[in-house]
Amino acid sequence: MTPNPYLWLIPILPLAGAAINGFFGRQSSKRAITAVALTFCGAAFAVALFIAFRFSSEAAPYYFDLAHWLRSGDFHVDFSFYLDQLSLVMMLVVTGVGFLIHIYSVGYMWDDDGYYRFMAYMNLFMFFMLTLVLAKNYLMMFIGWEGVGLASYLLIGFWFLKDSAASAGKKAFIVNRIGDFGFLIALFLMIKHFGTLDFPALFAKIQPLGVETAGAGLLTAIGLLLMVGAAGKSAQIPLYVWLPDAMEGPTPVSALIHAATMVTAGVYMVARSHVIFERAPSALTVVAIIGTLTAIFAATIGIAQTDIKKVLAYSTVSQLGYMFMACGVGAFSAGIFHLMTHAFFKGLLFLAAGSVIHGVGGEQDMRKMGGLRRYMPITFITMGIGTLAIAGIPGLAGFFSKDEILWKAYSQGSWVYWLIGVITAFITSFYMFRLMYMTFGGDYRGGSEHYEHSHNSHGHGHGDAHGHDAHGHGEPHESPWVMLAPLVILAFLSVVGGWIGIGGRFEHFLAPVFQSAPAAELAHETGGEGANQFTEKLLMGVSILAAFGGWFFAYLLYSSKPQLPARIARALGGLYEAVAHKYYIDELYAVLFVKPLIDGSTEILWHGVDQGVIDATVNNSAVAAREVSDEVRHMQSGNLRSYAGWVAAGGACVIAYMVWMGIR
Amino acid sequence: MLHLILFLFFGAICVAGAVNLLVQSHPINSALSLIVVMASLAAEYLLLGAEFVAAVQVIVYAGAIMVLFVITIMLLNAGAEQHTKGSRVAILIGVPGALIGAVLVAWTLLTRGHTGSVAMGALPGSPQDIARLLFHEFLLPFEITSVLILIAIMGAVVLASRPEAIARRHTESHQPDPLPQERQPAPQLVGSGKEH
Amino acid sequence: MVPLSYYLVLSGFLFVCGVLGFLIKRNIITIFMSIELMLNGVNLSFVAFAAQWHSLSGQIFVFFVMVVAAAEAAVGLAIIIAVYRTRETLNVDQVNLLKL
């Protein structure tokens, strides 16, 4: 391991930007705020590029110890940073996409009153996310983990005066917390049994251990608990419910945090912990199952959504499911590859959606859009590229990464994973092209209801204060270049970003990180692949078919025969209702967990303990003091003789005591 | 033997005087009984050989303090006590308390107090010895008590003087303090003794 | 030879009489005289013990007690006069307000 003195700059620079904007932003001009935010974020990106150019696989991994932190007997944890190929990829994705989204937000949030706050929070998020990916031990990662949860809460509830936004922020934070609890228990187990949280030291201790086949054991427990944390952070079943609600936040937030970076922290964590997971196959199977189920489950919900951001939200959940499926079958580098391409095209899709929303003056309901390709050509083209990428159309980024996952799922996992993955790919393509047709195709359906406040139930309303209400017109328009430039760059990356995976170059690059599989796994991996070139090509053909099939169906239902969807929905009846209402999962959680918790808190803890015991104790002791003193008051009558009487009685008691002590 | 008889004789006088103090209703009678008690105590001191103390007892206690009491009684024309509503606490709690304490002490002394005996005239020392002790080991308390007496004099003068006298002194130096007017004229200080 | 305890019993009796007088009597001056009675009882026990231990310091202490009693009597009577001026009564039960 070689030291690298520049590593610590990468998280600290955005932190400095956040501090400056946070403390001084209120009095500063918007230009100053913008300059600070972009400079520090850009500087972090520049340092990241600098380090990347000088990165050498022989010298890797790099590290840097910033300061001591905890010392307790043999256990110690420091503020240390770590850079290997995996964190290099993550770091570049986070700083690069993050910087582009910062530029975009300048345009999107310019007219908001809380502009300085937004920029400060975004920089703060960058700091925490970079701490997470550059951490050298699990505790530093946990700082970043919690910190991005905090930043997410602050940014989702950015328009905090709106009830729904504040509730969404709370929901995100609370559900994340449940996952964090699992993460913490895993940390405790690691500390107890291995005595360290430092990645190199910890993995060196775990490396010699064998595979736990019985389905139970320490590493399985740790793995499952880590997965709980990942499920919370990366919105997998059963803790995904916060991510659709998180769309209450401004669109750049959705792009950065809930598409490109924060939600991928879970995948990164699982990939980082691959040493543990490789030796706990039952935990790994759980990861794969959760990922696969989430992928198809969220995709089905996405079919029926009418809010453009909600479609993308469920799409994110589904794509994250793909990444976990990849990790679950042991193809960690495939999962990271998809993470990277997903950051490109999902970030692009969200930013483009934001451009659309901005262009139509705040409307988010796709039923009131349409025909926007004439008004917003650049947005249309870039979003189209993003859609092609996510659908897995050959040649673009999503095709390479998704196909890699599907192949690995088949060859290292089971054909069940592959089948579900293909079906999900079909559905993905379908709903993405549905989005495209509804938004950009046909004729513009909005406009007349533009000025009414009833326009959508998602309450974008007055909170979307980036000034298009001030435009005061009914016609959609293209966004300013400050918002379009990141779209173009991300579109370019969505096209070429997958090409580095051709020929297994990406996997080869990440190989030194993931080379620690126990001996049995290695044999399995190399033995299976050579004979199945034909199968691989066949399966690739199937997935291409699925992608185009989804496109065709979307074209059918939303472009050529637009009356079909309503008839199909009526025909399916209750099933459609269930899908449209997200399978009533939120309602189920409310009944199972939220309501009992709130009722229990109200009845037992509030009325019972807080009011009945604590308040009662304090109040009653005051009442008791008052009543006692009310009685004792009568002793102070002002009458000299009664005082003398008490003195005499007291003296008698003292004498009696002394006599008694003398006798004893 | 003689010692015991004399002790019992003077002790009886003492006891009688004390009881009489409690029983009498007019304060002047109580004062006179107190004088009797002090005189008999002086005799007891003599029996123990503390001549100087006995002399001082008569001169200071009986001669000065009791005279002070009698003067005050006459000055204020104190009459026999009226029976007003007293304090239940004092009677119900204080008296039994005091009696219990007394009984306990007496019992302890008589059954367990294995102290010695004193002989008649047992105390050594002449007034010169006392004086020497007073001005050597007990010089500091001696001086402090003289300060104490000074303070007592000043206090007594201030407390007992009339309010107008103080007011007059104030008007000589600065603006008069608005002292409250006396509601009734002060009673006749030179008693005509009509209420005795 | 009189046992010391006899002296102490006499002293205690005087003291108790003083306490009872304090509790029973209603005239302020009589109450004051009971205080003097208590002090006398204490003086007697001082002298008695001094006689037993052949110590002069006991007598010295008696002097100091007397001096203090004198000072206290002077000041106390002055207070009684002051109280009498405003209250017009020597009944201790009617002197039960802190305000003069």
C-alpha cells in the first residue's frame, strides 16, 4: 500500500464549500454562492482526475491517514482514506456526475429563496458521499453513510414548508435508520470477533476462513445484517418505500442522490464486503433474491405511474435490484459496471425530466404533457438517448452493463435469475418508452389547466419556485444552456460509457479488488465460462429482443393505438388498481408498523410514562411539598410560648437519645 | 453530716422559691421569690467553698439584675396576670417534654451517675488566684465581655429611649424621618401604683 | 460529704422550673425571670463540678455566665419596654406579630 497525500482533499473541499455557503450564504449574492459551490465541487473533481491519471494498479491500493480517532485497548479506528480500483471508479462517478448536477442546479434553483441553502446542502452531500467511498474502515464509511442520509433528509425536505416534502424527508430518514441499525449490529459483530474495522486488516483476518455452508454462522450473520443496511440505503425490498416519496425534493436532488450516488452506496458497500459475502453463500443468495425480486416488483409498479419522476424513481429501485442481483451471484464487477452506467443514464433521465418540468411550468403529470419534442428538442434528444441506454438497446451504455449482469446471472447463478432479469428488462423498456411517448409524442395536452392549482396531486405547486410561474405563458419552452450542457455531457457518457466494458476490460481493471474468493469459487468461475460462448450470444440476443419488444409495445399502446391502455386497465380491473396503488405497500406498512407504533407511543409512552409518571412525579412532588408546608406552617404561629414548647420537646428528645446511647 | 443538713436546708429554700415563682400570679411576687432563690444559691456556693462566686452572686445577681427587674415591673405597672388564650402547644407538648427530660436526667444521675462526693468548702483558691486566672488564661474572654457589656448598654439605651428623642436628634442633623405618630400617648411612666 | 449528684439534681430542678415557668407564664417579665432561673441552675452545676475537680476555671466560667446574664437582662428589659410602648400589654400571647 502506498500513501497518497492528496486523498483527503477530495472530501474536504466540498465540506469547505458547504461551510462557507452555509455560514455566509445568506448575506452573499447568488453569483458568490454559485462561485463557491462550483469551485469547491469542481476542485474535488479536478483532484479526483489528477489522482486517476496518476493511478497505477501496481502501486494500488493507496491510503492516507489523516488523524487518530478512537483508541480503546487493542481496538483502534482512525480517520483514514483508501483508494483502490473500486473506490477509484466510485470516486470518479461521484465527483464527475456530482459536478455536472451542481452546474445543472445553478440553472434549476436560481430563483429559489433558499438558493444558498441548497448549494450548501449539495456540497455537504458530496463531502459525506466521498467520505463513504474513500473510507479505509467501516466506521468512516458509516459516517459517510449516516451523513448522506442526513443530506438526503435535508434535501428531500428542502421545501420544508410543504407538508408532503417534510413528511417525505422524515420517511426517508426513518426508513434509512432501520437499515442503519442492521449495519451497526454488523459493525459490532465485526469488532467483537475480529477486533478491527480497517478494511485491509479485517479482510486479511477473514481471508483464511472457509466457506460457511451450513447457512448459519458469524459471516452469514454479518452479511445479512450488512444487507439490511444496504436494503435501507439502496431502496430494496422491504425498505424501498422512501424513494418514491423522495421525489418531493427538487429534481437535481433526485438525480444526484436518488439515482447516481447515494442509493448506490449500498451496492458499493456490498461490493466492498465481498470477502465476507463470498464466505457466506446463504447471505449472498439472500442478496440475489432480494435484488431480483425488487427489480421486477418495482418495474411492474413503474408501468402504471403517471408522475414522470415517480416512473424514474421506481425505475431506479428496479435498476438497483439488478445491481444487487449481480453482486448476489458473485459478479461484483458487473454490479459496479452497471452502477456506473446507471449513474450516467439515470442522472441524465432525471435531469432531463427536470428540464421538462421546468419547461412546462411545474407540471409533473405525464397525462398533461405530450408533443414536447417540438418545444424542447435538445431535451428530447438527450432524454431519448438516456431511454435507449436504460432499455438496453445495443451500442449504448446500458446494454453492455445489463447484458453483463444477465449473463453472469445465468452462468454463475441460476436461470431463474436470468429469466426474471429478462422479463424486467422487457418491462423496463416498456415503461421508459411509454414515458417518452407520453411526454414527447403526440400533441401537447397541457396548457389550459396550467394556471389552476389543481394541476397535480403531487403538490409541486408553489414550492417549485424557479420562476417559470413568472414566465406567465402557456407554452412549453426549452431550458437555458446552463441546464442543457450537463444533459449533453451525460448523454455522451451514456453512449460511450459502456464501451470500456467491451472485452472485459472493466472487469479486468477491477479484478485485483475482487480476487479474494475462496478456492472453490475460483474453480467454478473459470470452469464454467469457456464452453458457453454460444449460450452467451444466444442470451444476448434474447435480451436485445426483450428491449425492442418493450419498445414496440410502448409504441403500440401509447403512440399508434392510444385507446388501448384504458381498455386494458379496465379489463384487468383489480389487478391494475393494485399496481397503480403500488400494491398498497405503504398502506400495509402504515397498518402494520406505523399506526401501532404511533398509538403505542401516544398511549403508553406519552400519556402513560411521560404524563402519568414523569410529569406526575414532578407535579405531585410540588403538590406534596406545598401540602406538607401547609401543615407545617401552623408551627409558625408567632406565639412565643408555642416555640418554647417545641424547643422543650425537642430538648427532651435529644436528652432521651443521649441517655439511650449512654445506656447502650 | 453538717454539710448534708445545710445543703438540704438551703436546697429546700431554693426549691420553695422556684416553685413560688411559678405559682405566683403577680410578677413582683415572682421577682421576690427569685431573689430568695439567688440568696439560697449564694449560700450553697459558700457551702462548696466558692466565696467569691457567692459574693458576686449576691452583688451582681440579686443586687443589680433583680433590682433591674423590679424597677421595670414598677415602671411598667405590671399587674397580675390575666388568663388569656394561651398556646396549646406549649402546654400539651412543652410541659410534658420538659418533665420527661427532667425525669430522664434525674434518673440517670441518681441511678447511674457514679460521681464522687464533694466536701464542704472544697473549692480551693482565694480571690487573688481567681484574679490571676482571669487576667492570664482568660484575658481574651474577659476583654470580649467588656465589649459585650458596652454593646448591651448601647442597645438598651437605643431600645428603651422614646421615639421622639431619636427624632429630635435626627432633626438636629438633617431632615426629619417621617416616623409614625404614636397612636396613643405614652402611658404614665411614673406609676401612681394604682393597679397593684 | 454530699454526693455530687444531689447538687446536680438540685441544679436540674431549678432548670426545669425555669423551663416550666417559660412555658406556663404569660407575663413577659416573668418569662424573663424564668430565664434567669435557668441560668442560675446552670451556674450551680458549674460550681459543683468545679468543686469536685478542684478547678478554678469552673468559677471563672460562672463569672462569665453572670456577665452575659446581666447584659442579656439589660437588653431584654429594654426590648420589653419598647414592646410595651407600642403594644400596651405585657401579655406574651398578644405579641405575636413580627411587625412592631
